[in-house]
Amino acid sequence: MSDVLACDGVAVRYPFAAADAVGPLTLRLARGDRVLLLGPSGCGKSTLLQALTGLIPAALPGARRGQLHLFGQPVESRSPADWAAQVAFLFQDADQTLAGFTLADELAFALENRALPPDDIAARVAQAMAQAGLHPDWMGRRIATLSGGQKQMVALTAVLAQGADLVVADEPTASLAPGAAKMMADLLLAPGKTVLIVDHRLGPVLDRIDRVVVLGRDGQTLAEGPPDKVFASHGADLAAQGIWTPLATRLRLALAAQGVSVPAVVQVADLVAHLPPHADLAPLLLPAACQSGTETLRLNRVDCAPPFGPVVLRNISLGLRAGEVLGILGPNGAGKSTLAACLAGLIPPRAGQRTGPPGAMAFQNADSHFAAETTRAECLAMGVPAADCAALLAGWGLDHVATQHPFSLSAGQKRRLALALLTATDRWPVLVLDEPTAGLDHAGTTRIAGHIRRLAGMGKTLAVITHDADFALSVCDRVIVLAEGRVQADGPARTVLRDTALLQRCGLAPPEAAPLLHWMDRTPC
């Protein structure tokens, strides 16, 4: 067999489940293929990846049907560990991938397990760090001190150091700032690489992909082919199932509902050329206005530091109002999560003063929120009346998993459940959301955007950390940019997110919708 990967009628079912988690499906990768696997949250994308090297059923419970071959050999002919020399696997949660105490331990781990000579290991590690832009001084840094995005950078660098023939990556850019995401996409998806990747963030990867395979809600193949053809021919079907499509595709479908017809293009720049003057883009790109109230929370000349760590932000003065949504952007390691914890009152400032009521924070790792045996039990533990649990879960698209253990949910479902729990009662007037859309499909992201604006309309004070500038544009009234230990910009979202020079200087990127904002300014209403 010449295929690097061959799946024939592959399906996976978990213990006690009434239906398959994914499949049956047929999938092939030849050497040099760069394939993007898309689908709605919970359709089995991560399950499929975990079956490819036999993690399911060898290490994770589940039954697999169908034929599965790697490099012409049945997957079950080796243990998952024995495939590691040829297949580099990146889990969706970087903490599941990272095993070392320090950066040096982590990058050398897989190579040491292959018993490579020490000089070869040192050379590979040094090369991977140089490619990823990690300074040699990082070698001694402890993994536990890194931010979520920095951990993902380290996990990706470890994959590069392996030099495997096949890379299988689950949401590799989800927690990365735009500059880092683009760099890692360039390295991971370079021509000649053989890669199967799951990623909801299409921007950094789409122009480096040879083929898209789309799974439907039933875990079976919905569409397959070159990206431009798939999105042109199946855009409406994908949108109906809540699957991410390029912004130009989504806008084309939304404009059609306004009676505006534009060609089936994939790039926003191509869309702009075909927009008629009467096209109304504002409700498609920008949030509905909310009347902000009095100031709820203030940081006055505050120094912020993580517990037991050094100060990362100095002299921060910031006020938040009721009914306002503040976006917090910045490169990986800029201190966004530390500032968020300070805003929520979870960590006290090292200097300066925080005034205002305590708040709640939705953490990057949604598992940190759960302690009960079912999603419904989590609602009850949060104080939601039993009669209201069903409606609450239905509002977040989680009614069908009410009896499941929270840890058995997909990453997107876990994130929605955490947000549902924090917003289920009036206990907290201040809500801080750390990367609330990471790993979510388009339907989940749209649902969260709607809830954020609904909460703002109710007078809640919200702060949202995100690397997605288009999401920030769609939900935030105001945006701050953090870099180099301070606030680099603070202003209306539409203004700050069009400052290309500022964003690029801070390792960020303007929203994909930026050309459309320019068009709106030039076109009379």
C-alpha cells in the first residue's frame, strides 16, 4: 500500500453508547498530503484522530470497526508508543501532550524514547527552537509557569523536533496569537509535509491545505475536495450544520438573505469587489449597540502577577462599565490571563488598588469548572432550580448531553457548559471569559456571541480574552491591547482593530473583516 494513512469503513463507539462517535468513513492520505478535517463540535473529529495510532482502544476505552493502516501496516500491528517514531501526535489540550518538567525535558522527551544519540537530540531540539522562534534562554523554563498559548507553542515545537513522517494535530493554533499561529502553520504545513489537522481557525491554515474533509453531525463524511470547491459547492450545507467556513462564504450566504447576490468567492478581498452600495454589512460584522451604565470595576495603577510569579503587568489603570464588553488582546505571554484573574478578583494586585464587586472567570481549561457526575448535576450544584435545568442546557445546545459526565463531552461542549454554569444565576455582576471560543465550531461561537451580548444588555460587566480579532469585532464595545507589560491601546473595538501598524507591532493581526470596514467607511449609507 502506498498510502501513508488508509481508513476503510472506520467507526468508533464508546462503551455504553447507543451510537458511533464517528464514522463509518473512508479516508486516505498520500505522502505530501495536507488535509484539514472539519466538522461541528461533538462530531467525532478528536475521536478519529485518537484511533489513528491505536490510542483507541489500546489506551482509551472504545471499540473500533473497519480497516485502518499506517504506512501499509495495520495499526494494531504495533502499540501506539511504537508508532511514535513515524507519527507525531498533538492533542487538543496542550497539557495532555506535555510531559516534561522543563522546556528542555519536553523537547527531548520523544527523541530520548527513540534512543537517539545525545548529539542528534541536541541538534534537533536546537533546530526546532530556532524554527519556532524560542530563545535558548527558554530551555530551563518550567512548563508549569507558561501561559496557555506558550504551552501550545512548546507542544508544537516538540512535534517539529520529532521530524515524524506524519503529523496528526488537533486544534494546533487554538490558543496562539495570530503571529505565532501563522508561523506555526508555515512550519507545520510546509510543502512536502504529510499532515492531518483539525482546526476551527481557518485563517492561518486554509491557504496551506490541499484537501478538506468535512464530517457532518452524524460523524460521517459530508464533503471532500479542494477548499475552494468545497466551500463554493457546500457552503450552505456546512453553515446549516454550524461548521466553520471562510468569512467570505458566510457573508455571501447572509447577503443572499438580504436579496444581495455576490459570486461564490473564498477571499474577503474578492468579495469587496462585488459588493453593491446597498449591501448592509453592519449587522453581519458589528454588535448591536448596548447602553453602558455606571462604572462597576476599576483597577488603579495596578501591578499584576500570577501566584508565586513575577510581576508581568505594571501600572495598569482600567475601568469597566455595566453593560460594556471589553476585549483583551495581546501576544502569547503578554499577561492577559493574569489581568483577567485580577479583574475577577481571584488574585490581588501586587501594587495599586482594585475596587468593585467580585467576579467570575471562565478559565481556558474548562475541566477546571467541573466536579459533579453529570452536566445536569453541575447545574444543580450551581444553584439552578431542578425545573430550570433543561431549559438552561437547551439554551446552550447541551440538552442532549444532560446525563453525560462533563469530562466525556467534547472540548467545545465543555466550554459551553462552563459558560452556562457561570451565567446561570445573578451571583456575579462581573464576568471574565478567557478564550471562550477556542476549539468551538461556528454554531458554538455564534451562540456564545449571542449570550455575551444578551448579558451585556442585562447590565452585566464583561471582559473577553480572545485571539480572534473578528470575534472581538463582533461582540466587544471596547478593546485593549496588552504587550511589553502594559496597555498599548484602549479604545472602541472598530477603531483599535483597524490599526494595522499597532497590531502587527504587538504580534497580532487585523480582523479578516478589515477590508469590509474600509468599504463601509467609503460607501454612503
